[in-house]
Amino acid sequence: MQHYLDHAATTPLRPEAREAWLTASEIVGNASSTHGAGQDARRLLEESRERAAAVLGCDPIEVVFTSGGTESINLALQGLWSARPQGTDAIVMPDAEHHATMDTVAALIEAGAVLRAVPVARTAAIDVDAFAASLPGAALATALVANNEAGTVNDAASLARVAAGARVPLHLDAVSALGHLPLSFRALRGEAATGSGLVALSVAGHKIGAPVGIGALVTARTARLTGILRGGAQQRGLRAGTQDVAGAAAFATALELAEAERATESSRLVTMRDRLVDGILSRVPAAELLGDRANRLPGNAHLLFPDAVGESLLFLLDMAGIAASTGSACQAGVAEPSHVVMAMGRSEQDARSVLRFSLGRTSTDADVDAVLDAIAEAYVRASGSGSASRS
């Protein structure tokens, strides 16, 4: 039996989203065509956009459908950079961001941008004062709503407020937060001036049970943003190309379901996660929970296993039928230390000795039990500290 504890990488497709996806796929027509078939597709597309906007707390026109979180982040950062006021070249970015952000900013640095790095706390939380101090005169800023590895939840409202005060456009990466935390683009944006404060928020469908390949960038009406794809005027000219009607319908369905169950599901996951963490710490006393113990994503358990190689732990757990992660799935297969753990002030060795267990909608107590049954022996073998029998 497979015990899946890697929901932060991707979560199972919801049956309702699958049904919405298949039903919409039967509609023949390009949503940009003017004939009846095209307008049928357009109608469903715009209904899906309205449904998504209602959950995300924004106007429908502000929802730009994309292929997922990585594209949304690229569109936000590259688009804001291209449309920046003349004479501004600095990008404000905390040290523990997702690689989709870090790699995009690295490319912009090659194009002339100057990085203003913001250190994070030992919990991976972004220091709002340090973030604010880096903003004056910047071209743009970016930050995670919740850290995808450590699970720590940042003060997104304060980050948006200080960006608005400095009149700097801000992008928030909400990919990991979607479905787990309350998100309202309108509330976070507040009364920010045109083109400043929170202007872009990225989300991905496969994190909430929609198909892989659909996501969105919420962009303020007043955002100064340049599209990165050419070839059409779709979606305010920000994302050219034939729009994915079926993906949009599935995304809207998954989004509504995730929001409807968010409060009760978060409570369930917190209880299950705490049992997992407490059980691991009792079986492996040397282990340590990283990130903020209380202010974290409900299903996230990010643990350090001193002197053990994370990849070895991962392999041993996989042999026991348990799927977990050493960090971001976007770095899977790359044997390098976690930059998030190192940004938290830990050593490179520690950064190679972490596991992330992430629970989700389909998680059960049996999944937790499987980890607790296997973790002690896996740790002993991965750390080379002797032999042990499974409890």
C-alpha cells in the first residue's frame, strides 16, 4: 500500500474537477472565435474566470489563466521588470524563495537587474522591517505567502502594506498557501496607489486537486505589466494563445471545493500533522522540527534528521511504501543542499539532512502510522549509527 505524504509537491485530482474537465473538453470551439461554437467555449471560460475571482477576492478581469505556478511567477516578475519605470533596477527578494522565483530573478540579474536580498529568520519567516528597508527605489519586490519547504506562514498583509507605502509593485507567491490559508487579493491590496503595493499573486491548480497544467496570475487592473508571450491579445494582452477552457473549468471547481472545506480540513490536518511530528520526535529524539511550530501550513512537517542523508531517508521510506520529499519537487533529482535550510542559518550538512512530509485531502491516520512505524529504522540506517528493528 502506498502512503502518500507529498501533497505539497502535487495532490490527487479531485473527481469533481476531473468531471468538469472532461465535460468542458467536449465543447468544440476556440474561445476567441466569433461563431456559435467559439462563443459557447467563451461563455464557459468567462464563467470559470468569474468563479475563480469570487474565491480569490478579485475582479474577473484580474484573473489571467496560465499553465501553472511557474509560468505565473515568470509572467509577474518578467512582466513587472519589463514595464518598470526608467532608472529603477533593483529587485527585492527574500533568501528562502521558491526556485521558480530565484531562477527568474537570476535571469533578470543577467539582464541588468540588481538584487536586494532580504534575510529570513531561523524559522524561514520574512522579517517585515528588513523587507521594508530594502524597498525604496526598487523596481519590484516578491515574497512567499508561505514557505514551500519549511511551511512557515509569512505576514503577507504587512508585506503588501510596506510595499504600498514605498510605492513599489509587489508579487506574492501563493502557490503553497492556496487552499490552506484565507486569500483575498482585494483585501491584501487595500488602497494601494496605481501600480504599487500588491499587484500580482500567483497560484497553481494541481496543489488543490485541479489537473496539472492550469494556474493563474491575479493581476491588478492598474498593474504596469508586460506580457512575455506574443501572438494574440487574449487576457488583456498578458498571456497570448488559445485559452484552456477545460482547465479553467476544472480549476474553478477545485478552487471552490478547496475553499468550502478549508476551515474543517485545516483543523483535521493540524491534528494529524502534530501527531506525526510528536511521534517522529519521540522515536527519533535527535530529530528537530524546522520552521515555526505554530504559524505554519496545516499539513506541513519539515524535519531535520542530524547526520542522516535526506536522499537515503527518502529511499528507505520509499521502500517501505511511503512517499515524502527532501524539499521542493522542482529540485527533485538534484543532489544539492536545501537553500531554504541554509537561509535559516543551518549548515550545509543540515541542509542535506531534511525531510518534508506534507499531508492533504486524502491523508489518513494510516499514513501517519506508516511513517511512525518506519522512521526509527530508516534513521538508524541512513545515519549509519547501527542496526535497528522496525517498531
